[in-house]
Amino acid sequence: MLVAESTLDAWALRSQVTDDVKRLEGAELQLWLEQPVAGARAGFVSLREVDLPADAALYLCGPLPFIMKNIRNEAINAGIPATRIQYAVFGPDIWLAN
């Protein structure tokens, strides 16, 4: 699981996510923070820094620019077919406006 946030304190559902990762066999958490702490990567999440299995399926959630302009494009460029990318947009419905 990849999580990106501005600060550790701003991370919504932090306890639930970390508990779920501990319970899932083979699960791993990678955390990116704009203001990093020990154990987190600095800056913004990038799939270029992640080993993706050839059969990966991605489930993305977040604001439209994050999902569509960055992570989704990186996934497509990494060879993940669009049919295996699911997402939930956080924020206003501006898809058709752009």
C-alpha cells in the first residue's frame, strides 16, 4: 500500500491503515510525506520508485490532479492496462470541465 500525505498528523485513518497492513499477509506500507519523518520517504509519491508486479491492479483515491495527471499516467507508462486501474476522486466533480 502506498500512502502520500503532507504531514504525519494529516494522515486520515492512519491507525486503521497501519493495522490493516499488519493483518494482511505479504502487505507492505510505503509512506511519502511532504514533511517527512523517520520511516517515510520525502516528497510526493511516484510509481517510478515502486516495483510493480506485471499483473498489478491499482486502486487509487485522492484529488483529481494527483490521480489522473500523475499516478495514473505513471501506471500506464509502467505497462499497467487502464482496465486494471480503479479510482475514487476526492474533491469536486470537475472531470468534464477540464
